[in-house]
Amino acid sequence: MIKAHKIRLHPTAEQVVYFAKAAGTARFVWNWALAEWNRQYEAGEKPTALKLKKQFNEIRREHFPWTWEVTKNASDQPFLDLGKAFTAFFAGRAHRPRFKSKKRSKPSFYLANDQLELGDHRLWIPKLGWVNMAEKLRFTGKVTGARITKSADWWFVSIQVEMPDAVAVKRPGAIGMDVGLNRLATLSTGEGVENQAFLKTALGKLRRANKRLHRRKLGSNNREKARREVARLHYRITCMRDDVLHKLTTRLANCYGMIGIEDLNIKGLIKNRRVSRAFSDAALGKLFSLLDSKVTQRGGQVVKVGRFFPSSKTCHCCGWKWETMTLGDRVFRCQNAVCPYYQFPQDRDQNAGQNILREALHVIGLIDQVVTGIGSDEDVNLPADAG
Ligand SMILES: [Zn+2]
């Protein structure tokens, strides 16, 4: 299992110059290789990453001697990356590789494991020396490589470490989760995680910063300063959001072996202009993908419940349906006189979470009926060999 730890760097002014130069070299080589690939492809030849690299090295001394000023990986790796990108493209897994832009692309370059050395809180880079790291590497294992990137105004190193696979011990508990915009997640146990809507909270600040940016003269120092301010704000919002998502998903994955969720059409929801910002702000797609990878890693499973399953308007206990329920109804009252929950005020989202849990257990064949008729507020415990 390969894990990555992303660490903020504290480079000196000279080191920042080196980083920018190495990232610029990597971008130049990528663009050179892509242009050459396209040209050869159109001419009916069969370009490969290795052939292109050889071709580049033949003219390098004469035309691009400055590419030797930084680590050799800055001019090696783009060929391998491009080869991989084309393989993914031809297999239909990715878009066609595009040219990297100085303005829009994220500056970055790669370091293979023989091109870096790690000390306590520092990182050694060829032709540069030691660079200070904000914290030390969290994982112990074989370092397979690293990538240096710039986000907002800061430089980071993401170090890949190969670690022995953890022994997957499936957690016995099962839980259902209802997601939404009012409350980010409501568990079938009744616990709720509020949607902190970081973007919405910061929107005023962001708008002011953007206005300032557009009042500044193009190409001026003040415009650059304003641009960095906007980038830092965006970066901070992403960090706060990721923090919430990581903490929630790690906790759930550590406690439950089966988690039922709704199969939401997130792309479709983001296209809806009225709620698109709120949905991107909640980052439900990221929530689901983090949850899935963490639960799977621990030997559990995330079960998706059909998009059209009426999780909100069904009583989780008896199956009675409240057909006229609207989005504004926050409290569910079952109208089935023989149901133990008859007229009992249930939280809308918790009831939905319980329905999702039942349906998920039904999907994986652990219970026959969606609704058993006997309500239970407890977690459902799976038999040890289930799933
Ligand atoms: Zn009922």
C-alpha cells in the first residue's frame, strides 16, 4: 500500500527560485514532448515516451543546456508521465493530455527516491541542498518518490511511502448515512454532522478580495499581491473543508464495517444552478470517495442505495409512506395506527438514514425485507462472516 504525506516546505528565497526553475523545466519538457508526440502521430509514426526522451537528449546539449541546472528528474519524469497519460487516454480512462500553461497549471516537479534524502524536518534535493519541512514524515516505510508542488502561495512536498498492507479487520457494525445541505450527514444512530459551508461563510471576504484584484492594474505588483490573497483564501477554504471530511470519514471507517449511502447524482446536482454552489461547498463527492477508500482499506464495504429509493418519505419502522412530504417538512410523523412510531416525531434525516441502512442491508442480502415491522434505534450488528 502506498501512502502519501503532503508537507509544507519553508524554502529560502534562493530555494524558491530553484523550485520555480525546476517546475518550469518540467513544464517545458512536457510541452516539448507533447508537441513532438502529436507531430509524429499525425505523420503516421508511433511515438513512445522512451523514443522521445532519446530524441530530446540528442539535441539537449545544443538547444536546452539550461535544463541541467536543476535535478535531472525535472527533465526525465515528464516523458514517463506523458507515456502514462497517453496509455490512460487510449484506454479511455482519461482526457487527451494537454499542454501545461504557465498561468493555469499547477507548478510541480518530481523527485525519484535516488534524487532525495530525508532528514528530521528537512529534505535534500540535488543541486540545491537541504530544504526545511514544516513537520517530519508521518509514515515509516520505503520512500518511493516525491513531488514538489505549489499551491496558492506555498510550496509543498508530497512524499510517497510504501508500507506493508495493514491487516484488514472488518468492523462488525453497520450504519446508514443520509447526506444533505442543511446537515452534511445524519447517521442512522441520530448523530448529525453540520454542514459548515466554509465557502458560503468566506464568500464576503472572497468577493472583496476579488474586487480588489480586478481594480488593480494588469501586470502590476499590487495585482500580483491581490491575486495571491485570493489564492490563499481559496486554499484555506479547501483545507478547512478537507479537515472536516477526513475526520468524519476516518471515524466512520474505524467504527463500521458496512456503511449505507445514497447513490446521489452529484454531477447532475451541481448542474442545477440554484443549489450548485451549496453542493460544491459541501463536497459530497469527496466525502463519498474518501469514505469508500478508507472503509475498503479496512476490509469493509460502502453500499450504495438506489437513487430513487424513497428514503425520506418512508417510515423506517413500518414502511408507511408520506406521499405529500415536501422539502420543508423536517419532522416525520408516521400515520399508521399500528406502528410503534405512530404520531411520534422523528427527525427527517435520521429516519432517512435508518431507511438507507435497512435498504443497504437488503441490497447485500443480510435481511429479506426492506422493512421488518419492528423498529430498532440500535446499530444493526452484522454476523462475523457477513459481507
Ligand atoms: Zn411507521
